[in-house]
Amino acid sequence: MKFEQLVYALDKLEAAFLTLQQAVERTQDDLDQDGVIHRFEFTFELLWKTTKIFLQYEGFHCAGPRSCIKEGARTGLLLKGELLLDMLNDRNKTTHVYDQDTAQEIFERIKRQYLSSIAANIQQFRGRIS
């Protein structure tokens, strides 16, 4: 694993996060909300995969999102590991969301909790490479 790969992964995550943040700010209806949920799915994928890359760079191993989040929290790479596991659960639910109430609940968690957690973890990653 090369340092450049870390920086590249983090840059992609940060760009995805910014589009998620913009989407949340501009949401006006159910269709916009669905777009936010889709951007959340994409951003979360990049978050756990960036975590995996960081862990590999630092000599740790993890396989999937759950193990990477747990290992990232254990090593101090990630902040609020339990909340990140909640994000994982919601990301898994979003692929099977067929009712508006569930979509609304997940959207509210994205807006009220997940955005700030993702932002804090991006800062944590940035601090780790500087």
C-alpha cells in the first residue's frame, strides 16, 4: 500500500461527502430525499473502503465493512465506531427500502447524525496523514 493510494482514497471520500452535504442542504421533496440516500450509500462505501486502505497501510487487516469499522475504532483510526455501525445497518436497509417512512427515518439520521460523524472521521484521516 502506497501513501499516494491513501491520499487518493481520502480525496475521493471527501468529494463524495461534499456532494452528500450539498444534497442534504438542497433537499425539497421525496425525490431529492431519495437522491440523498443514494449519495449516502456511495459515501459510506468510500468511508469503509478508505478505512480499509488506512488500516492496511498501518499494518492491520480487515475484510468487510463491519470488521473494518470495528478494527478502525479499536485502533483509534475511527471516531464513534458504534454510530458508524449504525450507518452500516442503515446503508444495508437502504437497498431494501420500499416504504417512505423508513426512507424518511434514514434521511433524518443522515442529516442529524451521520453528516457530522463522516466529517469528523475525514478530519481524523487527514490528521493521520499529516
